[in-house]
Amino acid sequence: MKIVLLGPYNSGKSTTVQKICKGSAISIDYGGTTVALDHCRTQIYGVEIFLFGTPGLQRFEIIRKILSKGADGILFVVDSVNVASFEEAKKLLKEAYDILPGVPIVLCANKQDIRGAKSPNEVADVVLGKNKDKISVIGTSATTGEQIEHALGLIVLNAIKQYYDILLAVKKSNGELAEIAKNIQQPEEKVYSQLQFASWRRLIVADWSSLRFTLTKGVSKITDILEFGHKQI
């Protein structure tokens, strides 16, 4: 799955990527400022994740658009100490809505380890406004690692929710296309397309010659989590 990190300049996106990937991320920067991307590959819940950190300066809008294409989720990183950056965060959040409409977002109220940082709730009040109840907000510290893995796990779960129905149908079938289509009560052609998308995101293992499909390692456990959530609603 592809997760993109967006947010204002100096909000901590590069540090977040490096923390998640234990310092192994590739960063293309100039003088410590990201001018192209930060990138690494990791796993959570047994799912392979490709992370793309983006430059926050306004003049790099075209790069953000290119890197964000096809993303399944957004980690939106805000500097909780620099209140002056909140207005810039609002502009970039609107840009994110335009680039990736409907894609799930988790807001990281970063730098919570620094004295004077605004609380996650205070950051959400300003940056999210009327969308406050629609987006999860987590207080993080990219420097110490506080809540970073939790934020990544949450955005991955929210991203996988988009494929929940097809994944559950695969799990409850014998792996054959016809039975999967029957379980989800959709035409085989439509189900085949959904299976392709899930395969590209490495959520299922596909044998295209025999049209048999199984969930990848870890995804079955995630469907259990999501199914429990559905039952609770």
C-alpha cells in the first residue's frame, strides 16, 4: 500500500519517515530541506507499506501531486509548536483534498515533546475546523517516536477499509473467482477489477492463470479487526 506524508515546511515529515524506517529512508534534500522526496518501505500488521514524504514549500506543489498519485492514505503532519504554520497547514490540507478526494487522512500533531506545543485537540480546532470530527488526530513526536507507529497503523487500517468488502469475500471463499463474486453479490467482471487493485497493493496473492486468490499474510488478521468494528457499530 502507498501512504503519502503531507504537511507544511519543517513540520517533521522527513523525521517521521526516518523514524518509521529506523533511519533507512532515502531522502533527497538540499541543506536539510526536502526538495524531492523521502522514501522507504516498511511493514505493519504484516502488510507491506511504501511511504513517500513530500516537500512542504508551496513552490513544490507539482512534486506533491506527482508523489501523491495513487496513494491509499495520507499522514498529514503539523508542527504543534509553530502556531504561525497552522494557516499554511489549512491551505495544504485543501490541496490534499483536491489531489486525493476521499482518501483517508490521519493528522499527526507533531512535536508534542517540545514545551509549548499545542494539544492535538487545539491543533485540530484550527487546522481541521468543520472537518474535525471526520479525521483522526494523534499527538506525535517524530524525534522520540511517540505515537508514530500508532498513527501509521491507524492510517493503514483506514486505508484497508476501502477494500474491506472484497477482502472479506476472499477470506470467506475457497479462493475461486466465481465464489468470491457470489459472496460479494457482484458480477465477476467487477470483482476481477477489485481483485486487481487489491493485488497491486499486495493485500491478496493472485494466481491469474487459475483465477484463485488468497489474502496475504497479516491481512486476514486485519479483516478480523475490521469485522469486529463493523459488528460494534
